[in-house]
Amino acid sequence: MGIGATAGVAAVGGIALSAQASSDSSSGSAGAAGSLAFDPDGFSKLTTTVTDTAGTEHNVTYHFWKAITYVANPVDETYQSLIVSAPVEIDGTAVDPTNAPILLANSIGGYMPSSVADATEVGGGGSAMGGGAAPSGAAPSSSTSAAPNANANTNATGGATASNQLLALAAGYVVIEPGARGRTLKNSDSEYYGTAPAAIVDLKAAVRYIKANKGLIPGDVDKIVSAGTSAGGALSSLLGASGDSPIYEKYLKELGAADASDAIFAVGAWCPITDLEHADGAYEWNWGTNDLSRGKQVDQTVSKQLKAQFAEYQAGLKLRGLDGFGPLNARNYDDYLVEQYLQPSATTYLAGLSDADRATYLAANTFITWSAGQATFGWDDFLTHVGARKKDTPAFDAFDLSAGENNEFGAGTTENRHFTAFGAKNDTTGLSSKRVAADIPEKLNLMNPMYHLVEKVNDRRSKHWWIRLGTSDSDTSHVISANLAARLDNLGDDVNHLYYWDQGHGANTDPGDFITWIADVTSFGKEKGADKKGKRN
């Protein structure tokens, strides 16, 4: 997945992009090494054609700042830098980005490293797992289609979908893409320097850099909207929940982060894999009876033990469902998901089909009852419809330390560590201790948005939330994003949360709606996004 940085047109998530630098360009990158002052004149002028979700092409001229280091004492500038794109002309009309919202789009997938060091255009961020633009000098894409299947999974590996950045630019928003350290990075002494909490600390430092340069950097620094997918969605959620929390201060000081706020205005999170210390139990509650792809069930003894842990955790949250559903617990959460998310998702999908296509789909999926324009079905039939679960048990803190999340909590020269008592107790790698390391509880708090929403309610959190998940996504439990949405709603925040029917991990089928939502919540240029609404499935 990517956008060709060379000549030609590549299609990503229904957005076509072609870009080239004009003759008006500055020499060198913005800002001197070690300086946290943004250079407003250090840009190149680029031109881009963006095709919106309605199929209309928009010619965009924008100022582009190459990678800028956002901390004074970087551990690795390759990752601790950001790029800035600010539109100055759209379809022949000059635009002033001074007061535009800022889309802070991360490309983090799997808690892996993400770099913009070699980016040469908007959408140039990339994770070690994929996503973002093709690197400079990559061969041009052979695809010339501007609009692939709207229901396609546009971002299977995680990270921000490029369609968000492109549509945002065409809507007149400033787009800033930060890199961040990730879990696999090692120094010459074989010490891991990108494990928790490195990624969230880096994103906070990027926000502080932006805010410290108010009046110099384009865009309204008080209207930053974060966006990310998978682990990037989890970090986007964490960034929004933890604004200005003091528990990160020592890490930010070590990096020489700017003396400014790291609170952001709004959050966009796609399939956020978060609440990791409770994710194993939530996963088994959701997918415990589903077979693996090889046709076998996971160890049901382990699965049932984890389900019991989830039930206890869920009861302790004391959450109430959206739209007056009432208290949420392990006994009624299936009904809640079906009523609040799954049936409405299927209804929207089916209503958007032609009569013939709807009849064909219903004939192939007889578990759905279609009556008076509404889809109804039960939880068990839904699980059967989804089919094989993606992960074994435990899904996140693996007994054999094989999960990416085990690496995320590595430290020093230790690559992988347990981060739950259950995982440590049942370790199969021969560790001498059956307990989690002493620093793990602190790191879990640093990495979990729920800590800032439940245990230490943060008044500096974002108050506007866009959360999306595919109904067929078994990378994590459907409960994870639903709990996040419920807690935010219970706190009185503005929550726009829905599921994409029959979509898997990383889907983003309504990017135009997200861009319009940004205009709505920031009260900026609502007319700019009016013709860019995407189909919601």
C-alpha cells in the first residue's frame, strides 16, 4: 500500500495523488539541528491532484517542509522528526492556512518504528510494517484507478491511511506527520530504545513542538486532530486521553521537548489496539469459541480463565452503554454490541446495495433477517459469520513471549517481557521469575488511555472522538473500542463511533465523513467538506 513518489498516479483508499515539486523551492530543510524554532520560510512548493470520495479532482498547491527534528536532545532523529504540508491554493483559489485545523497523522503500525526522514511529499510517513507513501525513488505504481472498491481494506498493516492526509489537504487543513520510535530499535549495545513508552512520548513531544511554534508553524495549534490506525489508533487515543498528564514529564524533559502543552483538540482512531493489560480477557470473551484459521479451537481452559478475568474487569469499570442502554457487563455486552453497533452497521451496508445485490447478499447470509429496512440477527450467528479468529490465546501477552506486545514492553537488552500477571505465571520460556518486572505497572499506565479516563480522570483530555472498527476485525476485541467510546460518552464527551460491516483490520471506508467531521467540531470551513462525504458502511 502506498503512493508513488515518482511520476504517475497511485490509488490508495479511493484517493488518487500525483505530485511534483515546482521550481519554487528552498535549499535545505527547515530549522537548524538542535533548534526548536520552526522556520516558516524553509519550504518547497509542491502541486498535487487529489480525487475526493465523490470522484471530483482538486488541484492543490501546498508548502512542504521536509523532516524537522522536534526535540532538542533526540535519541534518533530518523524517527523523532515531522513533516508539514500547508495548502496555499486549491482549484485556483488562494487559501490561507493560518487558522486551519491541523491533522496530526501518525503512520505507526504494530508499535513499530515510523519515520518521515526521507519523505518528499504529503502522505510520506511510513511504518516498518508498511503504510504511508512509497520511499523517494520507488518505482511508479502501475495502477491508474482513482477509486477502488469503497469497501476495501485500505490499510491492512496499520498506520494512518493516506486518504485522510490527502483529503485534509484538499479541504484546506494543515497536515503534520510525525515519526516516532518503535519497539524493534536497538543501539550498538543491543539495548532497545523504542519500547514503551517511547512512541507516546515522541508524539507528545511533536505536539509540544507544534504548540511552541504558534504563529510560525501554519495552522491553528489549538485545533490539532490526531489520527492513526491499529497501534497508531491506540496511540492517537492515548494522546487524546493523556493531554498534559504529569506522568510523562520526566521522559519529555530527557528529550528536551519544547516547554508547551501536549493536549490536543480531537482524536481519530481506527481499530485501536489498546487497554493491553485487559486485552487478552476481552479477546477471549469476544472470540473464544471461534476456531483458528487452521480449524482448531484454542485451549479452552485458558480461554475460560481469561473470560473470567474480563468479567471482573468489566464489572469494575461501571460503564453505561450509549443511548441509554444501561450498565455494561460480561453478561449483556453481546446484546449491546449487536444492538448498538452490529445491526446498525449491517443495516447501513444493506440499505446501500441495489435490490438485486441485497437479495444476493441475504441469500448467502441467511442468519440476517431483513424487514422494514432493518437488519436483525443474534450474537452467535454473527460470530459464525465472521469465522476464524486471527490470534491464539493469549492474544497479546503470549506465554511464549512471541507477541509483538511482549516486545513493546521489552527493556534494556531484554527483547520481550510479560506485562500481565497471568502471562508471567504461565510463562513457557523458562524464566526464573513468574512475576512481571517492577517497572511494568508504570509502563502500562503510560500506554493505556483508560488509565487517564477511569483511574486518573484527565480534564485536559480531548473532548471530540471519532472511532472506527471493522466488524470482521479479530485483531482485537470489539469490546476495546466500545469500552473507550462508552467511557468517553459517560464523561460527557462528543463521541462518533461506528463499525464498518464485513470489514477487517485497518478499514477506513468513510474518510470523507471524517474530514467533514473535523470541520464540524472545529467550526472551520464547513462548506469545504460538504462535497467530500464518503459512503459509510
